[in-house]
Amino acid sequence: MTRQLKAIAVGCALVMTGGAVVRAVVDTEALPDVEEGFEIEFFVKEPHIINPSALFFDKHGGGEKPGAMYQIYLTKADLKKTNLVDSVKAMDKADPAHGREIFFGRGTCYACHKAAGQGITLGPDLNGIRTRRDVEYVICSILIPDEYIVECFQQTSLAMKDGRKLFGMIQEETAETVKIYLPTGEQVVVRAADILKRDDAKNSGMPSSFIYSLSDKDVADLTAWIMSLQ
């Protein structure tokens, strides 16, 4: 008998759009029950606005692909969580070189953060963060990013009168205009009067899955490298 699992999304949901890596946010409540050992591929029609109703599930990755593909890696919901205390303890033997590999590798942190002259500033610039924050803050922001949203980096969705939907972060705002930074790296200025609806996201744009996908040592190594940045 095949055992069914309620799956949760871990790892990063990424898509290549015009050569830029874009992070996707998916509501885990939209994930179906799946057979153990399978991966799920979601397909969406709009590359940056993720609406669970626009997703469909194909266990074997077949079927029509209506738009950009986001691959969500699944695991058991009872997976052990990495915690702050163990990550702080692991700092004594942290390996910054391995942390750099995580940043530019499977962690895909560079997709949203700029560090060591690489990446984009969709999220806070991490260069020199050691002068502004301590180790515990950095670890907590990796493990529970929803509780550490930096001002001016909250994600916002704008529904425009001309039918466009813009999703990104508000960089500048006046009574007449709004400047929004899109996941593609593009900066768009719109007239405030042309905005039909505005929704500010309650969650961070940073994935909350690192608490599952990174070990205590991984988090310590990543933190050590970030704290070494000038």
C-alpha cells in the first residue's frame, strides 16, 4: 500500500526569466497529498504572480506546460527543524568557504541579495552587515525570515487600471508616483492615480524553507561567510 504524505515546500522555487533568476512564492496550502518519494512540478501562467488556482499538479511531470515552470521539492511535514541554539553553537567550527558555496549554490541567496560584488538587490545588501547586525540576528533572519522583514524590502502587489499586475518592492513613493523594483531587476515607475489596488505582503520574500533544508552547520557556515563581508 502506498503511503500518502501531506507535503510541504522546501528548497527554492526558481525560474529563469530573461537570464535572471527569479524566486517564486507558493502557498503551501495549495500542495496536494503525494506519494512518498515523488517530486511535484507546478506550472504557472504568470511568472511572478503566483496564484494557487493557476497551478496544476502532474506527478510525473507530464502534461501541457502553460507557462514558466517552478519546481517545488517536497519532504515530510515532520522534518526536523534547524534551531537558533544549535546553529550558534556550530559557529565555533564554521567554515566560511562552505558558506560561500551555499550562498552561490543550492541556497541561491544571490538571486535576491548582493554580496561580494555579485547578485542583485531585491533583498538587503549584505556587504558590511557585520557592522549593523550580530550573528544571532543573521541566523534568525535565515531561519525565520517572516519575523525579520527589513523596512523598504516588504513585497507589494499592484493591480493597475490598464490590467497589469506588478509584484516587487516599493523603492520610492510620492503622492504622484510609485517606483517598484521587480524580481527581474527592472525598476518601474507608475502613476499613483493608475493603481487600482495595492496589497502589501505579510510574509518575507525570502523562502522560509531554510529551517528545513539547511543543517545547523550549513546555517553557521553561511552566517560566517556573510559576517565576513566587507
